[in-house]
Amino acid sequence: MGGTLKKAKILVTDDIKQNVKLLRVILTASDYDVIEAYDGAEALEKARAERPDLIIMDVMMPRLTGYEACRKLREDEALRDIPVIMVTALHEMDDRIKGIEAGADDFISKPFNKVELLARVKSLLRTRRPAEKKDEDSMLDAILPDLAEGVVITDGQWKVKRINKAAGEFLHPYEPLVGDMDFSAYLSQRSLSIPADTIFHTQERATDFLILPTNNQNMPVLNARVTRVLDEDGALTGIACILKNK
């Protein structure tokens, strides 16, 4: 498949370097980027500088304990939504209760179970997406109306989620596209420079084609580019179609 996916960035914090090294090996082998810190205070500094997608933090550390560092993360508006996995001693329930009170999202016990650790990391990264999506949606709402290019954004099933004014003018009549309508069905009804099935089923990340006037319609020839958005497992999560006058 074309394109590369952005790696999730994970901050690993432990005052024992051997533990940090072990976590780095496990996480980098699963294609995560790893940042290292060796006490709670350094973890806060790295979190502010690097804005990781997730933090794995040991409980007992010098300068700031994992509990103290977690509380400070939750008090910082810019960092409070970063998921935290706290590393505790095996079966130490008191540690976990203190971790919950400090704002930890999940726990992993020493010695690390690789499969369990990766499952917890993956689960927390998925739960973080909705908050990130709200920020992306706000940015799109601010940018799309003023673009000269037409933009149509769909979900992974080609249901239209956004269409800006320029796209509406290019694709007129475009009313059927608004309200979760099927953009693939719309394209299938248009005259295209390549077969519609090629656009829908290609494994390439981006596909360029022309949208041609149908019958005697007074419509321009449009340059179109469909870009597929994939998740970390390679599943299709969305499509962006950019339109320009030829």
C-alpha cells in the first residue's frame, strides 16, 4: 500500500534503565516511537516538549514519584488528556488505588507480560482518538470554507461527512451528497476517465482521475484526487477527494 502511517509516540519513564530498555525493545518492535525519561520530573519535561500519545510510568521514582507526576499531568490543560499506564508491583492493590486517585488510566505489573502490555497500549491509543478527532474537526470547519479547491470528506464506507462550497459548485447538483450520502454512488453515475471500480478498490493511497461532463451538462472537466486514510492496522477509515478545474 502506498503512504506511511504516523507512528504513535510513547514516553517510557522508569529510574531503572534496564526496565526502560526492555520497554523500548518491546514497543519499537511493534512500530511505536519511544521517548525515555528516568524520573517523574524529567517525564513532565519530556511530556511538555514531545507531547506523546501515551505515557508508561513507574510508581517509585526519585524527584517526583509516578503518582505525583501523574497528578501534575492531570493539572496541566495541555497534557491532561494523555493516557497514562502506571507500572506497579505484582498484586499491589494499594499502588493501584493510589494510581487511580492520581489519574492513571491503566496498570501493568512487573515483570512485564509483552502481550498484555501491547494490548493495553493499543486499547488506550484507540480511546484517545475521539478527543483528537474533535480538534481535527474544528480545524477542518475553520479551513474548508475558504479553499478554492473542492473538498469532499467521507468515512470508510464513502458516506459524505463534509463538503465545502467549492466542491458543491463543482459537483452541482450536489444536494444528494449532504447528510451521510454515498459518494461512491455519486461517482458511479458520473463519466470518469478511469473505471469507478478502480477508484473504489485500489490499494494505492492516492488515485488521480478526471470527472467529465455527462451528456449535455454544462459542467467543467475536473481534476480529482482521491486519498485513502488508513488506520494502524491498514483498514480504511476515510477518504478525501480534492477537486480542481482542469
